[in-house]
Amino acid sequence: MKTAYIVKGYRTAVGKAPKGLFRFKRPDELAAETIEHMLKDLPQLDKTRIDDVIVGNAMPEAEQGLNMARLISLMGLKIEDVPGVTVNRYCASGLETIGIATAKIQAGMADCIIAGGAESMSYIPMGGYKPTPDYGVAKEGNEDYYWGMGLTAEAVANQFKVSREDQDEFAYNSHMKAIKAIKEGKFNDQIVPIDVEQVYVDENGKKASKKYTVDTDEGPRPDTNTAVLNKLRPVFAAGGSVTAGNSSQMSDGAAFVLVMSEEMVKELNLEPIARLVNYAAAGVEPRIMGIGPVKAIPKALKQAGMKLEDIELIELNEAFASQSLAVIRELGLNQEIVNVNGGAIALGHPLGCTGAKLSVQLFDEMRKRKNKYGMVTMCVGTGQGAAGIFEFLN
């Protein structure tokens, strides 16, 4: 079996949706510009030798439809030679693509693949424009197949006894860690600056535009505190505990890595930064989808022949504070190594991008801490979990 290495990785900043800084930027443009930036670091790579562009996306319709990955390949590489395929495992899509790229290279089916994800919740809302549940299936007692994510977060809070106070404190800490990380420039090396043009009608009724650059995550709130969070009303269930403040933010963003065979790495005299040791997905009850990592993490560790104690850094997607805390408690995760620079409650959750985004963040922080093994994990809609174990090399 061949060895697959990750040699580069970048992400955009994450914009708030639907009225944030990226609301005027299409997701395919975000992705293409991220890839273009990444390849500037590799002038020795002949782009025609890239075997595929694999893009994760959770809501592949409208501006994210038409096999967006192929369009991103054309736009970002500016050649016709490289195909593209769009992959959907909801919130794990971006991590799934890294798993697919690694497996294809290990199997000898490719030598060089761009993998990652892109999502604009400003353009395509959660659930898409026309969600169409099978009401016959739902009437058979399976209505939780189609529950909104907020209801599943309430179910997790109730079943695993996660209090409102604990959820709000977790959310507050996410913001504080993210703000500290931004102030210290922790994300600077991983973020691709993106230029945006806003076109609008001015006070005289004439077309006007202004340009700006986005290079900082938009979500963290320095003015938040637990008192403010405690006052927010539950938004998914009467008398519930899940609020907008202790849930992840709707977001826009893109992130990509370049996965390459050992033979090509040596030929181009590159230094790999990481390798995917193992990737696993698992199924759980849809009504408590938030505990997905509780099954996915042990599965990934077992397949890798590793123990939880081997993992030195964890990026756990904060879909909701309730599910994050339930996962941490059920598995006994060391909170000192989980989301050390904040999580999705503060930094945002651009669905299909998130798995790749968290991977890029993980590599950067592992480099600074001189860690060897790290993990990216998340819950996934309709009752799934995913986990990827990475070895940092550089």
C-alpha cells in the first residue's frame, strides 16, 4: 500500500451568514481562490498532474449545485485537465474528502488530489430551498429522521443531562478562546485573504460598489458574557435549553489541503506536514445525532491501533454546546486539549467546509505545540459521527 501525505493546507476566514462579509461571494469563488493561493506555494507542481479535486458540500444545489467541484477545478486551476467531484456527508463532508483522497492514493488510484470543502449559508440556507421529507416514512414512527438539528440538540441535552448553565458557560469559553487566538495571531498563517466586491444602489439610485478584504474570522464576540447568554430564549423547543448563543453559527467559508503520494513528494522535494492515520464514520440514533463522535472516535482509534491517550490535540466541531459537552463527558475527553482556540460556537460552522477547516487549524496548532497525533471529529445530521486521526510530520 502506498503512503499518502498532506503537503499543504489553507482556509478562508469564516464569515457570518446570511448577512456577513462573504454574502457577496459565491462559494465556488471562495473555493477557487483558496486553491489558487495554495498552489502558489508549489511552483514546482505541474497542475496537469493533479488527479482530482474533491469538494465537500452539505447543500449541493443552486450556486452550490452543478457538481460545484468541477467548476471549482476549472476556476481555481484554470486548466481543463483536472476533473472534480462533489461529496456530501453533511458536516463531515470536508473531512470525508481527505479520507477519500488518502484512500485513493494508498490504493494506487491517484498520486495528487486536492481535497476540502466549501459552503455558503448566505447563498444556500440550512436544509436547502426545498427540503422534501418522506411523510410516509415519518408517519411510521421515524419522524426524527427529518428533525431539525436544534431539536436533536435538545434531545441530547435532556438525555445526557446537560444543563443550560453548562451550555452557556461552554459557549462563553469558546468565544473567549477564539478572541484570544485572533489577538495572538494564531490563525494568520492558515487564512487566505479574500477580496470581496459589494455592489449596491446608492442614495441617488445609481449602481455603486465597494471593495474590502476578509482575513479574520467574523464570528467571535468580545462583548459576550454568561449573563447575556443566560438571557437568550430557547429557539427550538418551548422550555428548552438550546439557544442561538450556545449553538454554532451559520457561516460561509472554504478550506482545502493537497494530498500527495510519497513518490511524488520525494520527486518534487517537498516536506509533508501530516498524514491521515485513520478516518471512520459511524451511525447513531437520528434524534440524538450530536453524540455521533461517541461512536466514531473509538472506531477510528481501534482501526488505527491507538488509544485515546495517544491523541494530544482535538478539534471537536461545536455544532451545539449540549452535544459537545455530552461527547466530552461520555468519552472522558481532556478538555485542556479540546478546541484550544475556540470552536464553531464562536468561529462558525460552514457545514461542508468544516471538516477541512478544522484539519487546517489542527495542523497549524500541532506545529506550534510540537504534537504528534491529533484528531478532528464531529457529529453529522441524520445520526452519524466522523473522526479523523492525523499524524503531524513537519
